[in-house]
Amino acid sequence: MKLNILAFAVPLFVGLMLLEYFIAQKKKLPYFNLHSSIANISVGIGERLCDVLVTGSFYFVYDWLHKRFGIFHIKPGILLWVVLLLCTDFLWYWYHRLGHEVNLLWAAHVVHHQSEDYNFTVSARITVFQALARTCFWAVLPIIGFPAQMITVMLLIHGIYPFFIHTRLIGKLGILEYVFVTPSHHRVHHAANEQYLDKNYGDVFIIWDKLFGTFQKEEDSIETVYGLTKPLNTYNFLWQHFHFFIELALAAKAQKGFWDKMKIIFGRPEHFDPSIRKKAEAAFNVKHNNEILADPLNRYVKWQVILLLASLFFFILFESNLSIVFRISFVFTTLLTLVNCGAVMERKRWVFHVEFLRLLSLLIVPLYNFSLYFNSGLPIILAALIITIIAWYQTIQKRYLSLVYNRGAMR
């Protein structure tokens, strides 16, 4: 049986998040908000799932580019590993900077900046869109001549460091501040204060920001405000991922000429009309509910996330041994659960429909295996099940809503 040891990153990082939480609690520092943390971790779970299914193919992309277009044929060596680290971080700087300066790339990156908290859970706010976008920049590495094996290892190492700079518990680090990106530097990057906007794009080394004029040190006199300059104010999993793509599409559609549309898509976010968001929210009936949930509801959401993290660990650990049907079903069910968690935190009326789809997806794999084992007709079983559920749908829905929360408070 083949095991994927990368699965152990899940308990490791979750353990570090809990450690930071308990230290903050002991020092009575209000660095964590339950619902924000759940929303942050939910984004991270979605990204890890997509990584399992998608990013493994990036190796083959790098390998193909290296064999077909590689200028040099670089072999591993201590000096060349250092050069690769510098090249990787340099390309990250420009990907990251353009991710803040080009609307289309900002649409992929904006999710990372939505949290108004700043702690280790924020490091989880990475989307598969961002992974795809930065891969286009890192595709330069195999063309230079670095082999796919070296690139893959370096990206794993390079991807670990940023986790540790998403914290408010660590102050300034003396001489290290001159070379490396520190928590102090990255707090500036995540700030919505006007003085801090669009600064400190580096991932490992701060030297690029100092070279290209985007460096800003953290000032003790400034009370840092985290998040977007125009807060999203929602825990909706899907809206967090797609809101700016939708806003961008609406803004481009409103333009008549082709070049005017291109100016919107490839323009700068600071020039983007903020009133478009209200139009997007109206078009998709997105409403916000900041009402504090009762403890039973909080427990309901927390346990869903805990179970998801546990199942994600085992899914990644054994993923190469799982059937394609099981993989698809697991991903679909998990994504529905993430949508469900956001809907519960906002007390949405449509949450039951998500639950229905989730339960149905949980039945598909055992029913599929049952039909194969007993050589019976799966369509007949599914049809009977669906007819039964439809007949009792309204009754089940009312019962579910009364159990989960007060229906009168739903949207």
C-alpha cells in the first residue's frame, strides 16, 4: 500500500494553529474569532483537496517544459539549490506583486486577504486559482534549465515558510529583518491601512521589496487594521472564492468596446469601481447576517470542520489507493460540507438543500459498490431512493431546520 506522507502536514499545521490559539488565550489577546477561523480553515481544506487532484500534474508540466525548451540542463548541487531558491522567490515576488496590480490576478489572490483576523489560520486562505496562476510564473524555472524534481522539492520547502509569518505573537526579529520576510513585514502586507497598502510582497526574502521600492516597515504608532479596504462581510464559501470574478465580469460586460473590456480585466484593483460589488450581490441575492450563533450551532459547525480535517488527513494519506469514484465523491461531499458550514454561520434558509445533496453523495459510493457486488441495478435503487426522499422532502426539511436552528432567524 502506497502512502502519501504529505498528509502529515495537516495535523502539523493544525497543531501549530491550536498552539498559537492557546498562547493568545493565555495572554488574553483577541487574535482569534471563531467564525473567521472556520472560514479560513475551510478555504484551506478546499485548496488541499484541489491540490491532491490538480497540482500533481504540475510536475509533468515542468518536466515537459524542461525537456522541450530547457536552455540549460542543471544538475543538483549546493550552489544551484541556493540559486533555485533565489529564482523561486524572485518569481514569487513578481507573481505576488502583479496579483495586487492586475484585476484578473487579484481575483485569484483576493481570497487570501479577506480575513480581518491575522493568525496562522490566515495562511490557509490559498485557492487553487492562485496555485494555477503562480505556476505560470514558476514555469520559467524549467525553461531556464532546472529539472522538475528540483523544482518540486523547492516549491514544497518554499511553501512551508510563509505559514510562520502569519502571526501577531512574534515581534520584530532584529538583524533578520534586513534579509528575510518576517511576521512584522507580512503584517504590513495584510493591513488595510492606507500607509501599508501594496507593500512587502516577498515570500522568503525581503530584499526584492527593498530593491524594487515596495518595502514598508511596521510602525508601532499605527494601529493595524487587517483585511480588505472594502470588507466582504460574509462566510459564504463560494462567494469568497468567486465574488471578484463575478464583479470583474459585470464590470467588463458594461463596457462596449473590446479594448475597454480588456482595460477592466487587466486594469489595477484600485481603479476598480467598488459599487460593482453591490450589483453582484444583488444579482446573486447575497445577504449578510452577522448575528452571533448560539453555542449548539457553533458546536455543530466546529465538529463538521474537525471531522473534515480528520477525513482530509486520511484521504491524502491513502489517496493513491482510492478509486476514482471514491475520490470524486469525497471531494464533492467535502466541498458541499464547506458550503454548508458557511451557510450555517450565516443562518441561510437554503442550507437544507446543501445537506440533501451532501447526504445523497454519501450514498452514491456504497450504493455503487453494492450494485457491483450483487450485480444489481444501481439506477433502480437510486430512483427508488430519490422518489422516497421527494415524497418526504418538505417534512424532512422542516424537521431539519427545527433541529439545526430557529427557522424564523434564517435568511
